[in-house]
Amino acid sequence: MANQENSMRVTRSKKRASEAMAENQQQPQKKRVVLGEISSNILGTSTVRPCVQPRTRARSRKATKPVSTAPIPVLETTPEEDVVSLGNVSSHDVDSISDDPQLCGTYVSGIYEYLRNMEQEKRRPLPDYMQKIQKDVSANMRGILVDWLVELAEEFRVVSDTLYLTISHIDRYLSYKPLNRQRLQLLGVSAMLIASKYEEIDPKPLEKFCDMTENTYTKQEVVDMEADVLKTLNYEMGNPTLKTFLRRFNRVAQGDTKNPNLQLEFLTYYLAELSLLDYGCVKFLPSMVAAAVVFLAKFTINPQMHPWDLELQEFTRYKPSDLKECVLRIQDLQLNRRGASLVAVKNKYKQHKYKCVSTLTSLLEIPAFYFEEVAK
């Protein structure tokens, strides 16, 4: 009897095992896929758009060759890549553009509110550090250094944010410590090295910076200055710059156009980099310089039309009268009334890829009524 029961158990066990095997054979086995092959069906009905474009996914599904492990080449950026096609966008909806891939339009205005507060508090250079702190460095020397750094940025093909952050670090450092003029270039390369590490995907190695000074400074000297800058600035290396605000102001300046005005875009970038050369612009907030640059660029392109309107006034929070001193100072740079010997920025924007905007000049005088309050 016991042998019979054991035989039944074995038979049932084999039956269950055979049924399970048959069921597994009927179910199609799932294929492990790479990220590029994930389709919207696998993602479900989520409203979040997949990051991979449809054409890329199609190519991935057809691919039979193994994925190459070679490093992906980094595309160097130019101001052209800052130009965004906005369609019919006004200042009222510039913060809520629906095709934002990261869907951050709901809080981008809060971010810029924080940046506006931040630019008025710490992490700003003293407006008169040349008179109060520096004994051996002059405003003219600073201009020559910035002019050289513009050439260095072109040589290294760094993003424009790196250049602006470099100048910010230099001005902030000079606001704390007196510097010997023989070490001014050392400060410049060290500040750009720091900014490159902060902004660039693939920053240039230390040796490249030493080479650009024709090995005037050793690698150890650059590293020591880098450490001194970091310590002096209390390791607070990120701060809003002129370029931070210029991107947003340009969106409103474009108006209700389907295609961005590239000439206007590049002209604002040109005038913005000219302002970096002038120590006198250090006293202005970055947002004010950005607004003044847009004002002057619009006047240069169309002097018969008032360069300011209610939308720009509301969005930038600056009236034309607030911008007058800053606009006139930058216009002096544009018309070679100041800093005529500094040519790196002018030569850079003479190139056709920037639509030769440095060859444009504004009228010698801006009508006084352009600086009056905009009528509602």
C-alpha cells in the first residue's frame, strides 16, 4: 500500500512538472532591450515624452551591429546655439513654453526670481575695487587681460558662460586682494581654469593653459593661484552673470516672430562682450547690463523705432531712464570712444558666422525721449 502511494506521488509530481514546462514553452520569452529600443508602448500611457527621438529609436531597432564603445565627440558650442525658435511668444508666457523637454516652465520664473535676488547680494565685485583695493593694477590693465581672455576663449572654443564666469571670478578676487601686475595674467588663466571646470563638459587640461601663457607660469604656480582664488571666494563659484539674464531678455526682444532675428541675437552678444572690457560696467548689475545691451542693439538695427516697450519694461523691471548711463557707456565702446585698442571682441564678431555685427554702428546720439518713461 505504501509503495502504491509513493508511486502516485511521483506520478503527480511528474505531471505537474510536465504541465509547467509546457506552459513555459507556450509563453513567448521577453527579449532584453537596450534603452534606445524602448518604445512608447513599453513606457505605457505616461504623459512624459520619451527623451529619444522617434528616428533614433527606429535606427536602434534596425541595428544589428554591436554598439561602439568609442568616445562620443563633444560638439563645441557657439552663441548660435543659444538662439531658440520661440514661435509667437510674449513676456507673459515666456516662462511656460510648452515644448520644454524638461517641463520646467512652471518653476523657471521662481529660479530667475532667486537669481535676481542673488545678483544684488553677495558674490558681487566691489564697484570701486580699483581705487580701494588695487595699488599696482589699473583699469586699463584689466581691459587688456579681458581682451586676451576673449582670444583664449576663442582658441579653446569654450562656451560663452565660461568666459563670463571667468571675468566675474577675476573681479571678485580683485575686490578682496591687492595683486602685483606681474601676476595678473596668472590670475586670468587660473580663473578660466576654474570656470572651465564649472561650465565645460570636457575642460582643457592644465598644460594647455600654461602653453597659452608661453609657459610664463609653471603648472604649480597655476594650481597655487587656483587654490588661492577658490579660498578667497569661499568656494562660491556659481553666480548669475550678464549672459544668464541676456538669454531671457532676448526672448522678449524678439517679439511675436516665428523665426528669431539672428542679427539682433548676435549683436546683443557682441555688445555684451564689449561691456566685459570696461571696468566702468562693473558697478552695474548683470541684469541691468543685459537690458542695456538689448536696448542698444534694437536702437542700432532700427533707430527710427523706440527700442523699449511695456513688455520689455515689465519683464526686465527696468525703465529706459534706469538704463541711460549703462547704455551710453556701452555705446561709447561700440563707437570706439573708449577701449579702441582692444580689438579681440570686434575681430571675433566680424566673422560671417556672427553676421559681421561688429561692423554695425549706432547713430552718434540716442534721442533723449527714448530714455523717457514708456507710455502705457
